[in-house]
Amino acid sequence: MGTTYKIESISQLHELMGYEKPKHPLITIFDYSKIKPIVSTIDLHIITSFYSIGLKNGDSCRTKFGRQYYDFHEGSLVFLSPGQSVFISEEHPEETESNGWNLCFHPDLIYRSALGKKMNEYTFFTYNSNEALHLSDQEKQKVTEVVYDINHEISQNTDEFSQDLIHSYLELLLSYCKRFYGRQFITRTKVNKEEILRFEEILKNYFDSDKLKTSGLPSVKFLAQEIGYSPNYLSDLLKKETGKNTQEHIHFYLIERAKSMLLGTQKPVNVIAHELGFEYPQHFSKLFKLKTGRSPIEYRN
């Protein structure tokens, strides 16, 4: 089963990886070719408290994020959020010739900063491993240059500008990643459209079944699992292709179904609300008015 290591600090991570002492207590950049783990990397299970961005080349290393394995490919960028479980398995570690880099930074580094307040915009930190960012050579060069700039900054003696510069470089790196994911969504348009049709079919079948009465509205997490994506990746894909995220699609189907029932039946509003999965009719009425500008009774009349 291997050994589980919970890493709370950058210095702990350096020690485990057999790396030189960190140059900064809250951020570090590893050169994969220089890592010499003090423990066997066969079935190594790690849980860290950091954000992590890794660009690793070499396909003899399989890494498992949560329950899914991911084989690193040339130019693939993988993101991890604090507390995410990582499982590394190498069948022949002595034959591994990995290269690339890994940037790790503790949430305390950006605490109360402008960057810290906007981290929820970088939803790719919660994507599944099979939703990695695949970079072109030019994109790989661009993000690597920014990482080298960060490495240069944390190698300098700290002064009054150090913190702001590190934050600025990090934000620049994350902005590039956000842009490149946008490009990836666009270049996968044909595949995306097929996935959107599948998503709409799953959503329609849910609304056509009895699940609304028994289980209530479908959650974003449920729909993402049904289609095989992480919740944030599915929402980002839908937003890019249709202008609506997953929750907005759920509400659209709900309101259209509600309109049909209000105009096509004489059922009281509280009965319609119950059949649409609402335990409390006032919650249905509030959502309906928010989306249409009218209460259910006003719409019916």
C-alpha cells in the first residue's frame, strides 16, 4: 500500500525529496532532474498543504490524483490544490529520466493579498488529472520563463519589493495558464460540442424521470460525475461554449419545465414546486421570480 506523508511546510517537502534547503519558506521550485527522494518512490502517497503546478516530461512515472492515474506527457501542465491526495508509482525508478519543474507555494504566501482574493478564479486547481493543460512548445517556453523569473526572485536577498514581485510573477503565470486553457477549450470545439450534447441528454433524461420528486434538482457534482469531468471543468467548458455554466443550465431546464406546467396544467403552485423537487414552495417561487421577473402566479395569469 505504500507510505502516506502529510507535508505541512516547504522545508518538509525539500527534506522528503532529498533536495537542498529551500530559499524561501513559503514558495519553492523543484528541478525534477535533481530530486533524490529519501524514501522509495514506489507507491508513495503524499498530501500537501500547497498549491502546486508541475511540468514534467518522461513517461515512466505514473501519478494518481485522488482515484485517477495520469501519465505525464510532453508539455502537460498539472495543477494541485492544498489537501489534494497524490499517489506516485514507478515500476522501474532506476530507469526514470524525468525532467521539468514543479512550483509549490503555501496559501500563507498570498494571504490577504490581491492574488489571494482572486484564487477562486483559477478553477483549474480543482480539475481532474485527465483535464490537464497540454501546452504547445511556445506556451511551454512562456510559462517556463515566468517560473525562472520567480526562481530568480526567491533566490535573491529579501527586500521591500520581494513579496510584491513574487505575487506579480505568480499572477502572471496563472493568467497565462487561464489563457492557454481558453485556447485548449477552443481547439477542442468539436469534442466539446459532442460532450455538451451528451450533457444536455443527461440533464433532459433526469428531468423526464421521477428523480426530481425523489432526489430534488441534480447537483453540479452529480452531472459532472455522469459525464466524467470535474465540476469546475464542466462549468468552465459549458461557459466557454454556451455562455452558461452548469448551474445556469440546470436552472434553465427547471424554469422551462415550470413554465410548461404553469401554462399547461391547473395544478397549484405548491404542487408544481413539489413535483419539481422543492421541499418548500417559497424557494421555488423565489427562484422563478429571480429568473423570469414574475412570480409563478403572475406568469400563469
